[in-house]
Amino acid sequence: MWTLRGAIFLLVISLVACAVQPAARQSETQWPKPFHADGCTGFPDGDYRDCCDTHDRDYWCGGARVERLQADLELRQCVAAKGRALRSALIYRGVRIGGVPWLPTSWRWGFGWRFGHGYSAPPKGACMVAQHEAMPDSSIQASGDGRR
């Protein structure tokens, strides 16, 4: 019979195995899924919705761990700049916990790519081109590295 400790151990081992499994790479000719923003996923949209939409763009594209941390910090700073300090802290904690790439959610880091992409870098320019094609009249600017 399973004990609680044994079940937790099995769950942790399973999650670690999923996290360290090499991602199946998409070729450079495969573009990400079309971009979509859903605002502040799981949190009420407010006068800071634009912050969440920008964060969605970053999560859609994905990339390295440090890029995810940067995107989350920018979200926290943007929401706080709108006078929502407590809300920015709650949102930040939520995205740090729930936005990991190894959860099969529609809001995970790199959700524009098929599940399993992990922290792999997208092909240079792929996110920027696919986003522009999906939203040709968009005012979203590409970042300086040419990736988005």
C-alpha cells in the first residue's frame, strides 16, 4: 500500500524526469503557433492588462531561464508602476510558480511552441516573424535581440 511519503516521492521523481527530458526540437522552418494574449491569466484584468499582454507575448515566444525571469520581473514592475504594488507581488508569485515550461498548460513558458520545448531558444527571428504575420497591424515592437 502506498504511503503519502511514497506517493510524494514518486510525484517528485516524475516531475524531475519531465523537466530534464531533452526537448524535441522544432526545425527552424517550423514557426510557433499563432500568438494570442488572454490578459492576466487566472487573475482579474484591470488597468494593467497591457502589462499582462506584453508578458503573454514573452511567454508565447519562450527562451532561456533568464529570459523568463526577466519577463516576470518586467511584469511585476509594470503592474506596480500602475499603483498596484500588492497585486504585482501576487501576480509575480503566480507566474513564477505556474509558468514553468514543463507543465502542460496553455500559459506555460514557450506556449507558442509544442509542449516539450522547455527552455530551448527559438530560432532567431522566428517569434518576431510569426507574431507579425499573426498580427500585421500590431504595435508590438521587436526586442533588440531580433528574437521577438
